[in-house]
Amino acid sequence: MSNDDKLVDFAAERDKRIHDLNDKRLNEMRQAFEQVLPLGKAKKKSKNKPKKR
């Protein structure tokens, strides 16, 4: 009697865990860079072409 719903795919679980660790590291680096070089709010660029006269 095997219960397929209780089986765990260890490779998939490991990939998720590694992905979470990489995201955590990326967020830490992003915060460190923002402290050193704070990013101002991006200015909106107008996409309209200048009118010809």
C-alpha cells in the first residue's frame, strides 16, 4: 500500500529551497546597494514626439 499523495520530490524541494536562498541573497544585496546609492523615483519620460510647426 503506497500513498502517492505523500511522496515528496526531493529534487523539486531542493530547487525551491535554493531558489528561495538566492532570492534572499539578491534582496540583501539590493538593500545594501540602495543604502549606498539611493535610487530616486524614476522620472516619467514623455513618449510623445515634439510637434512639427
